Amino acid sequence: MTTIPSENRPSLLRRLAAVLYDGLLLIALWMAASALWIGFQGGEAATAGDGLFRLYLLAIAYAFFTGFWVRGGHTLGMQAWRLRLVDADGGRVTVRAATHRFVAAMLSWLPAGLGFLWALFDREQLTWHDRLSQTYLRVEPKRR
């Protein structure tokens, strides 16, 4: 993996701010998707623990993140915080790398977000999903 210059490494706070922005966008997408789901279910809401509905929401989250990462290197939240996702060589992220990152990010959240907090202790400020997917975030320069 390419060594990231320290001035281009995002802080944990910047990462979490982008996550918050993207989380709000994802909730809005899930609300719209849920309305469609209810329409296709004859007006009936999904039952608690409906595995198919959960897969549907997971697929929407996957499409949201991987689509943005592959297309432009950043989600809307990442763009607001001037973050760009790049591969180990500093180039564009492939669908495969984005998929690995998506799965690894879920693993980072599972133990109470420990995979994100790891950036506080990592010498290069990388999270678990950065290391597992061999992709990383860099801070983009301010536009003039």
C-alpha cells in the first residue's frame, strides 16, 4: 500500500462527519425504498425480522456506496468533507475493491465501531476497512 502523506490523512472526526452525512442520505433512500416495498406488498409493511426486506435495504446501501466510490471516488458526504477513496496505488477504485471495502466497513462497525476507532492508534491513521480492502481515504485540496 502506498504511504499516505500525513497532510492528506483524514482525521477520525472528518471520517465520522462524512459517515453522518452519508447516513442521513442513506436513511432518506431507505425511506423511499420502503415506500416502494409497501406499494409492492399491497400496502402491507414489512414484518419485523423480514429477511428479504433486510436484504433489499442492504442492496440499496451497497449500490449507494459502491456506485459513488467507483464512479467518482466519493459519496456526497465524502465530497462535502473533501475526502476521496483511492486504491493502494492512489488510483480509481474498482467494483471489486469497493465491494471489499463495503464488507470490511460492516466488519469495522460490528464491534461497537472499533474498526473505525483503530485509526486513532494506527501509525498511518488507517481503519480496519482501509487495511482489509487495500483502499484508503485522502483529503483533497480546497478548490478555489
